[in-house]
Amino acid sequence: MNDAMNASNPNPAASTVRLQVNGDPQTCQLQTTLPELLTQLGMNPRLVAVEYNGEILHRQFWQSTHLKTGDRLEIVTIVGGGSR
């Protein structure tokens, strides 16, 4: 790696967040919001419910929730259906 890259980001790991999503390790960039992570994971934020560190996180707080190392998310996809 050249010195210019080292000077701009001396510790690349410091800009990465490590968390668990449904029990699996995931990483994202520092300052990633919950809706951004959901989109990166290929999920439609309108069709999921999220437990954040053991508590259901109300949708009104999603945009202001910046993920940090050690966070634990359980994401449940809402599936439509009905009886015949």
C-alpha cells in the first residue's frame, strides 16, 4: 500500500463495523444506518421487523440508528398470505 493511502486511512478496520445479523457475522461501513444496511443486504425495509440488541426497534428510530461494532440484529421478513 502506498503512503498516500496510509495517510488518508491509517487503519481501514477502524472504518468498518462488525455486527451480527440473524446470528451471522456481517460488516458494514462506519455511520451506516439501519435502513442502509437492510438495503445492502437485499431486504426491503418496508417489509421487515427488526430486533436491535434484544429490543424491537420502532421504525421511527431506524434512520437515526447508526450501527456500531457488537450490535446484534434479528430481522424478520413479513410474508403476505392468507387462507384459500
